[in-house]
Amino acid sequence: MRENPGEKKQRQEILKKIIMDLHRGQNVEKAREEFQKLVKNVNAQEISEMEQALIEEGLPPEEIQELCDVHVQVFKDSLEQERAPEEVPGHPVHTFMQENREIEKVLKRWKALLDELAVKKEKAELKEELKKQFDLLREVEKHYLRKENQLFPFLEQKGVKGPSQVMWGIHDEIRDKFRVIKKALEKSDYGELEKAGRETFQQMADMIYKEEKILFPMALEKLEEKEWARVREGEEEIGFAFITPGNQWRPEKPAEGEKTSPEMVELSRGFLTPEQLDMMIKNLPVDITFVDENDEVCFYSAKEERVFPRSPGIIGRKVQDCHPPDSVDIVEKILQEFRAGTKDRAEFWIQMGGKFIFIQYFPLFNQEREYRGVIEVTQEVDRIRGLEGEKRLLDW
């Protein structure tokens, strides 16, 4: 029997009220009782729609993120009714879930080491084993990057941004904890290591639950096979955590667009074939990403080795959605300054994985001084920073 749309709307309002009460400090058990009394059989999609509605009404994603674990506690009984999606090997959801099973094994060993650390007198004896397990733990980054760069863009195209923004924020919290753990290991600060290690364990374990009970069922309902095929196409560029995906899933290929014209591309100085242009850009010693005047990502240089990962899922995506929620305001400010012509560049530099990374953004204008977008240029500059004296052509 088909559900009355009015009943669903009423249930959504109840859900929103329960969550807003939680945000105002209501006891979790009281909220759970209210939920069980007023609402039954709520599915993952309704919870994600509720989060989306709250964001559209002005509640910051960070606030939903802070109480995301509490939301899951309240709705847990209902979520337990959600069947984990069973997909054939090679389907992105099947791959994500395979990775989750391996992540659980790594988390189990990580927790066992932390438990041992808590009672062991000679804690330094565990340091090397903790380092090895921590390196395994960080493999989850590939899992999170594929969600952010491949799955989230297609959900956003369906108007579903709430769960993506909240989950991305939690990914970043886990990344921050990784940095704390790394420093604690370097300094042999075992108290800080145990504290951050246990918090990370819980966040990662909770993320698996949220993925399989909320994100994946909702994504399977929203995305069509042709969209899952496009998700799959870009996964290899980011990589996989612990597993090699199967290949039994063979979706119907999306209709191919017109083939690239072999004609020459006329540039401001000279002509190049599309192949020459592509080869030239791919072999530049920098990574390039282009965002048009509508703030949509149109292009990135598909080099074999990049400083930051990119995958085809970001093409057509709003650049604001390519950044964690807590940095979107800065992105907007840079774009506003560029559009207004008050800034002609934005530069940042970070140290990552022992490398010094230089990131530059430049606004682009046509001959009429109309704003046409932004180019991002990223490069690893350790070698450049170390150059001294001179080396001339004849010295080669």
C-alpha cells in the first residue's frame, strides 16, 4: 500500500524536532523513547533527508556532525532493520564493504595493542608494533578519498548534500587524530597516544556503521546503474584499502559522447592537436585544476603521480563541495576576491609526508576583463628550495 505523502512529511517533522531537541541538550534516552513512541520503521533515506533539510534551514553541518553519533544511537533500532546491500564483486558498494571487513580486522588489532599499552609497564616495547599497526590504520584514507571524490559528487547531483558534508567532516576529524597519534609516537607520549588512539578507534568503527546503515542503502536507492558505472571508472585513480576489487559486476556502459575532434585547437599563439595539448599538460612538473566562472570543476591534469588525488567524479562538481565544510567559507572568500578583482592570487604551503607542497590559485579573465574562473597550480618544491649557485645549459 502506497504511503500518503502527508504522513511522510509529518514523520520528517517529528524526526527534525527530535534532533533539534538533542541539539538543545535533551537526554539521549528521552529522545529515543520519544522516537520509538512517535515514529516507526524510519529508513536510512529519511534520516539523510532530515539532515539535508536541517542544513537547508540553516543548521551548520558541523553542528550535525558533532551529534551524529547521538543521532545514530537514537535511530539505531530502526536502522538495524536496514539490510546491508549485497552487491556483486566490482560494484563500488561491494568494494567499500569488502574494505570495511578488512578495516575491522585492523581496528581489532589496534584496540588490542592499546589495551596492552594500558597495562604494560615497559611501554616502549610496544612502540614498533604500534607504528606498524598505525601505518595499516592510515590505509583507510583511500577508502575515505573514494567516498569524497567519487561517491559524494554523484549524490550531490541528486540534491543529497547533508550526509556527504557531515561524513566528510568526520573524515577530517579522523585525519586530525592521525596527526596527533603520529606526533605521540614520535615523542613516545604514550598517554596521548592511548587517548587519541581510542578516540580514533571509536570514530572509525562508528563510520563503518553509518556507511552501511545510512550512506550505502541511500546511495543505492538514489543512483542509477550508469552513475555507479561512472563511480567505478574513477576508483582506480585513487586506489583501494587492503583489497583488490572483483570484476564480476559489468554494468551497461554509459553512452559515449562524440569522439574528440582530430582538428587543431587554435590558441592565442599557435596550434595544437587535442592529443598534443593533453600530453603537454600531463607532463608539466605541476598539477593543474581548472574551475570555471560557475565554480564548477572542468578539468584536472591526469598525471600518473599527483600531489593530491583527483578522480573523474569531481568533473562538473561545485568547487565548494570539493572542500571540507570547515574550509568552505575561505574558498568562498577567495572566489569573491577574485571575481571582484581585488586579489590576483592566493598562495599556501604545507608539509605533507615529508614533502614541502606549494599551492597557488590564480583568477582568469578574458580580453574584456570578464571573470572566467580559477586555475589551481600545485607542486612539490623540496628540490627547488634546495637549489644554489647556477647550472647553465652547457653544463648539462
